[in-house]
Amino acid sequence: MANQYKKVFTCKLFENDRIISNRTHSNSNWVPMVGGEKADIVLKQGKRYSASLFKNDKGGLDFSLSEVINTYEGEMDSISEAVSQPGMKSIAEVMVSNQVEQKKEDS
């Protein structure tokens, strides 16, 4: 399983009149919302986040921030445990077996 992403927020940015401002897009009326309700947004120290910017079909931009959830962290003792595709699992098992043999030879 790959990393998972938990959306923190999305902000719509509208195209500005470039004569008035040097900012190409902005939103001066944005209110933080989570699940359709007004809410505080808290970013936590030690967490990783993914920021994305998308063009929308109205000429604006959507800015999205998501928390990166590492599904492998502390769960796997070997690479073969992290592989879910049957064809690749056997390759991963051989790699693990080779690593174990190499460690025995080095000892």
C-alpha cells in the first residue's frame, strides 16, 4: 500500500486583474472549513504535508493541502511484507532472502 493523503483544506483562488495587483490569483474572503463546516485548521509539528495547485475550469486555481500518512512506517519488518502485487511479491522475497544470506556471510 502506498502513502495515503488526508485532506486538510482546499482554497479556491480567483484570477486577479493584473493592472490592480501583482498577485495573479487570490481569495480575500476565504474562510477555513472542514467537512463543510467552519473550523480551525491546525498544522502539526513533525507531520509531513503535500501541497498541490490545480487549474480549475473557471480560470482560477485551487490550492490543496493534505497530510501525508506513511502507511509503511513501523509496520513492515521486510520489503516483501510491503508488496501486494503477486508477481512482484516473489521478487521481493528473493531480495529479502539474498539480504539475509549476505548478512550471514558478513558475520
